[in-house]
Amino acid sequence: MRMNRLGSSELFVSEIGLGCLSIGTEESKAVSIIHEALHRGVNLLDTSDLYDEGRNEELVGKAIQGRREDVVIATKVGNRRIPGKEGWIWDPSKAYIKSSVKGSLARLGTDYIDLYQLHGGTIDDPIDETIEAFEELKQEGLIRYYGISSIRPNVIREYVKRSSMVSVMNQYSIVDRRAEEEVLPLLEQHGISVIARGPVASGALTDSRKAAKGYLDYDPEELLRLHSEMQRFVQDGRSLSQLAIRYSLSHPAVAAAVPGASSREQLLENLAAADVQPLTDNELLEIRRLSRLNRYNLHR
């Protein structure tokens, strides 16, 4: 498994990590998936205090007992649940971030978080206050580095200008190329790494049944046609899902892709992308010709 430096940090992360949202809530199965991932060379585990109301962080914590130093834990903050009420509200305040980290540390069973990420963000947030919270947590030794998880170009630009973040988690795949023109070049220029989420687009590119539901600005017929056209790149043991992961990893700004896995079989299929041939320049050009350069219409 190739290891890549995350931005300007001292963290080196596996090029394929594990998005832990899909591991479920049953302990033995979830822990088994994480252990298999670690055994196969994964060291980047991405979770959030929001996932399963904190249960996901607890399961990650159980899985890494005795091997904390071998793991890069990335978790998120910013969505606050209100006791006794359904759902959550957005809260990027300094007070909430600094109080919330304590719960994440307890659930993860650790005394520090490698990468603490703002789980969203809007242009109307108190951005300087949010940054101040992360910087203080760094000084206190509770987190090593911080980043944001956002697909909003206007928010990303502000954090690039005003913070020392090392990463942006951004949705990026063959069928979601919105970041290619304005986000990825900006981050590459400033030495900030991308963690690509959704590299297989929830199966929209690889599963004809899911393609039938459409995805972003693709209608079902377009997705099915693209699914068929992508078959020409399935060679040398490379599956469609592995092709999709390799595409997300092909941009120099991307340090890691974090597909999810709800079973051992799905995990192994994803991780095999580390062993297949990277896409050639000609393949990349052809895939970009066949797919669509989507645009961000909001949050400019």
C-alpha cells in the first residue's frame, strides 16, 4: 500500500483509507472489517461524531486498541445533537468544537486525534473563531492537525486563505468532477491535500441497479451508457470499482481515497485498487472525454 504525505503535516496516510460510516453498528462485524483493513495496509480511518450518534467512533476505538500508533484517526465535528430532539443543528462555534472533542476522544479511547475535520461549513460561519478553536486544540495536544470536509468552493477558499489546515475532504469521482477546475488546483497550489470521498459514487458507476436511480446531473440512461463505455478500461484484472478509485487517486492533489465497505468482500474489492495499474494519461483523457466536467452551481 502506497503511503502519501497529508499536506504539510507529518502524517503519512495509505492511499486507500476506510470510510467507516458503512461498517454498521454490530460490534464483531464492524471491528472485523477494520482489522482486515489494517491487516491489508490501511492506516487511515475516517469517522465522525455524527455517525450512528457516536457509535461509529466507539467501534473504531475498540478496533484500534493496542495499535493506536499504527493508525491515523480522522474524525469530524460541527453537527450538534439536541437532547430529546430528532436530528441535529449546525454549530461551528469555538465553544462547541472545544467541548465536543472530549466526547470524541472518550469514544475513540485515545488522548489525541490525528486529523480533526470541520464536518461542513458555510460562508456565514464565524470562520476565524472556528479556526481559533482548532489552533487551540493543536496547542493543547488534543489534535495533531485539522482540515475541513466540504464541497463548497466559497468556504474552501476562505480556509485556504485564513487557516493552516492540511486537508480538505471532498467528494470526487468519475461522475462527480466538480472539484477539478476550481478546488483541486487551488489546494494543490497551496500544498493542501484532498481526501477523496465517494470515489465509487455510492455504486452509481459500478452497479447498474444503482445507476438506474441517476446521480447528480446524470440521468439513469446516461449513467448506464457510461457504465457500458467504461468496460473498455476493465482489463488486467482491474474492475470498474477499482478503476473508479484509481481515477480519484490520479489527481496530484489527492493524498487518499476513502471508499466505504459494509462487508469483507467489498473491502477487499476496494483495497485491490492499490495493486492494479494506475491509469495512463491516455486513459485519463478518454475517461474525461466520456464523462462530464460537472460544475458547482452553488456556493461560488
